[in-house]
Amino acid sequence: MKQLLSLIVPMYNEEEGIANFFSVMENVLASVDMDYEIICVDDGSKDNTLALLKQKNIENNRIKVIAFSRNFGKEAAMTAAIDYCSGDAIIPIDADLQDPPEIIGEMINQWRAGFDVVYGKRVSRDGDTMMKRNTAGWFYRLFNRVSDVKIPENVGDYRLMDKKVVIAIRQLPEKDRFMKGLFCWPGFRSTTVEFVRQNREQGTTKFNYWKLWNFALSGITSFSTIPIRMGVYLGLSVSALAFIYGLITILKALFGGPDVPGYASLMTIMLFVGGIQLFFMGLMGEYIGRIYKEVKNRPIYYVAEELGFTKK
């Protein structure tokens, strides 16, 4: 029997690009010496995405569909596809085709050469704005500095993973999921295949800078306690400075007479210390909020409909 390749594709309001996506993907997969399944997860789309996916399932039974009851987010959609897939190798890919399917053959070659994870690495991001390129670079560097789990720079979700890697990922139970980190957490032997990231041809991106900021914050707090630990060191530093300033004030009063403190300097110190306190109260709230989500133990997603699966 041929080995099975599972493509997992989260979709949200992608009706404009579905026809082109499957046209390109089926041509690429026809040249791959593997059987395949394409698991599409409709993440509560408001347009005709689900209806078009159902039609594709009728035309090709290797295209399988999971429909969420509402929008749960891309991380939940990828989690569901990972739960349902049955391939020997698994590749997450976006429907916008910015990550070129043409390198799938090279990924498979590297996998057959013995690598368990084959990252798709972007060597050019000309399709992204300068702000997005810079902020992405800053995030990768910051994340890798504060986390024990390292994410290769300029690597997104697009990668090939061996089945044993996916089995390991299925054992990670957290509800607030940062998939780039979870994909890297199991480790295993890895390599990269480089590509040039393309412009999006149809549809519009579902991310804005506010969502990206929250996504980055979620990623860092999911894999590191260093941000909240910084409060200890910063508190000690401020206390030490306050102690030194107090000694200086006492010495000046003893040897130079009483000193009248300035209003501006007093307000500056109070606002500075108050700002630090509020910042770390918010940071503590972020970690407590994550604990709250885990304690409730709600499911990560809820499937309203599934097509093409014999069993879960």
C-alpha cells in the first residue's frame, strides 16, 4: 500500500480562492508518489465556503470536510484536523497559496531521507509589509530568548511532520493553543526547505495588528514564565534604588540641612512605580486567565458536521 499524505487546511471565508486552491493542489499531488487526503476545516465561515467544500467532497472523496458550529479560530481548526488525520506524513497549509505547494515533493524527499519534521522556511517576505516583516522578526527573536522551545525564524505553520510527531502533539491538552510552539515542542530530527512567500491572490487576510499582538502575547505566555518572573527582578531593582535614594536623603539632611523634595520628581517616581505595578498586575492576569481556561476544561472546538470520514 502507498503511504498516505494528509494535508490539513483551515478555512474561514475562503470562497473566492477555493476553486484555485484545489486546482493547484490536485495538480501538485498528482505528481507525488503517495496517496493523499485533504482535510478542510470550515471555521464557521459566513460565506459559501462550506457549500463549496461539500461540493468538492462529492467530486473527490479524498477531500474531507470538518464544519465547526461557529468560529473557534485557526489554532482550533488545525487542532481538529490533527485529531482527524490519519496520514503517515502531515502538512498544514493555508488556502491562500502564499506558501507554495510546489515544494511538497521536496519536503517528502527530505522526510524519506530520515527527517521527522521538514520546515518550510521563507527566504523572502516581499508580499508582507515592512511593519509585518519587522514585527515578525522581533517576535521570533524574543520568543526564542525567553522560551525553552525554539521556533525556527521565518517558519510558519507550513511544514511536513511525521505521524509520530503528530501523535505526540495530540497528547498536548492545553486549551489556549499556540500551534507554532506546539508543533516544535516534541522535537525530533528536522531540516528546512526554503521558498519565496507569494502574494495572496484571492480573498483577504483574517489577521490585523491587534490580533497579531494578542497572538504573540499568547505564544510567549504559553511557553515561558520569564515575563512574570521579571517582576521579581524589577521589584528588587526598584527597591534597591529606593533604599539608595533614602540613604542619600538621610545623609543630605544630616550634613546639609533639611531638603525640600520637588513635586515633579515625587510624581515621576510615583507614576513610574505605579506603572510597573499595573503592568505586572496585568501580566499576572494573563497567566491567571490561562489557568481559568484550563480549569473550565471546555472542548477546544465543536464539530457540527463532518464529511468523508469513516470514523473519527
